[in-house]
Amino acid sequence: MHREKKESAFRDFILIVAGCTLLAFGVKSIFDPSGLVTGGISGLSILIKDLTSEWIPGGIPLWATTLCLNAPLFLAAFFMKGFRYIKKTLFATVFLSLVLAVLPPWGGVSDDPLLTAVFGALFCGGGMGLVFLARATTGGTDMLADLIHQKLPHYSIAQIMQVLDGLIVLAGAYVFGIHTALYAAMAIFLMAKVVDAIIDGLKFSKLAYIISDRYEAIGQAVNQELDRGATGLYGRGVYSQADKKILFCVVSKKEIVDLKELVYRYDPQAFVIVSDVREVLGEGFIQYR
């Protein structure tokens, strides 16, 4: 058990280091030179750097703003929830600030705003996804939203985050223009998709409900030909009042075509409902960790 804990801690350490490095590169070398304010502390740091460039050569560095803005949030979280709540996030935030400080600026990867939004989203979304896999965050608006939620429990954390990030994006639109803000909004959308893809592992599956009088033959064929299991659920038709057996079956995306052909072969009149499944844990799919 002790060895497993050490391996898990080392894995989380590697994920946080890799994630913060990707995130820092995306913010400093892609979003910052293009003025894309994508919400969060990183977006606010880009905004503050530009606004202070009139008085400070180059503006306040991103790492300094990130560290300073997160410091009061961590103090509040420490007193409200304890050190256990913030320890991984504290390490991630400090390491992110360190990478932002030492990473040499590249001056922008591309002059094309569309490519900037797409590749910035890939780097930042990928970095955040790795940090989330380690069950940590980089502080910022997600932690602030959680703290506000303690005082305003009738609003969800997601709703509070949307308001906070929306205000930052609007401020970015005022400073850098609406054209740049629209690309930033697109980058935010793509970042969310990249984070979801990393957390879910792109292990999407298909769920099929099969309603047929030949459910026994179809169930056996699913087991023998597709090497998948099927579960029979009892149901009753509202109009006919007849008892029905509904087959519940989960298959991979590639196998759904074979499943539909199999059902059609045994019963062309079968009623089949297919839907997407985000994640399936268990034998034949993703193993528990």
C-alpha cells in the first residue's frame, strides 16, 4: 500500500510538471504575444502586463502577477478548508509561476490569429488536462469560484466560473478589441474540449437499447460474434400493455456498425436506440485505477 501511494504521488508530480510546462508555453509564447485573454488568472496576467507596460518596461511579468493574485486565494482556502485541500494546487501554482519566469519568450508562434487560437488551446488545454488528471488545479478562478460558492451556495461553481472568466474576457475585449476577444472565446471553447478529451482519455463508447421479440437470439449472437455482454431489462409497452425484454449493450465505436447489422439480420423490425457513452469502466473497457 505504501509503495502504491509513492507511485501515485510520483505520477501526480510528473503530470503536474508536464502540465504546467505546456500551460506556461501556451500562455507566454502564444496567447500573450497575440493579446488573447482567455479568462482565468493567466488571462488577467496578460491584461495586467499590457496595461502596466506604459509605466514598467515590458509590463509586470506574467509569473509575478500569477503568483501575487493567487497568494490571497491560497490564504483564504487554507483558513477555510485546510492545507490538505491546497497542497497539490499550491505546488502546481508555484511551479507554473517558476516556468513562466524562466521560459524564454518566443515572440509568438504565428501571425495568424486562427492558428494562434487553435495551437494555444492545444497547449493550454493539454496542460490543464494533465494537471487535472493529478487531481490538482493551478489556482485562479476555479479556486476563487469554489471559495465564493461557500458563501453563495445557491450558485454552482461552474456558474460562478463563467461569470468570473466572462468578466476577464470582456476586459480583454476592451483593451485588445472585439476581434481579438472573439478568437479568445474560440480558444476557450477549444481548451475545454481538449481538457475533456484528456480527462476522458478519448475512450468513448456506444450504448444500444434493443427492443425485439427475438431478444434471446440477438443476445446470444452479441455474446458469441462480438464477444460482448448484454443485459436484459424488463419493460412494458404503454400502448400494447405487452411485456417486453429490452437488451442493454455497450460496445466500442467500431463495433456499433457490426451490432446494428447483427440486429437487422435477426429482426429487421427491431427498435434500436444508440447513444454516446463518455466512459465505461470494467472488463473489456477501461480498468479501474
